[in-house]
Amino acid sequence: MKLIERNDYLDKVINVIGTPDIKVITGVRRSGKSKFILPFRILPLLYIPL
């Protein structure tokens, strides 16, 4: 399956990382929402506090 790069959406989500706001990703069924947020789910695992 070919993945479509969604750079505009990605930039919007990256800009609000670390804010206390609740992030909601919406869209039609089977549009790739889960694939879009997958990198953000592993992001806390990569965080190593100094």
C-alpha cells in the first residue's frame, strides 16, 4: 500500500506537541488517521529526561 505524505497536517500537529491542549484527529473512515498518528505514539518512548 502506498502511503501519502501529509506534510501540512504533520506540521500542524508538531507545532502543538507539548501543549496541554487535547489533540483530535478526525476524518472519514479508512483515511489513514491511525497511520498518521503512529509516529506520535512512539514519541514518548524515545524521550529520555536529562
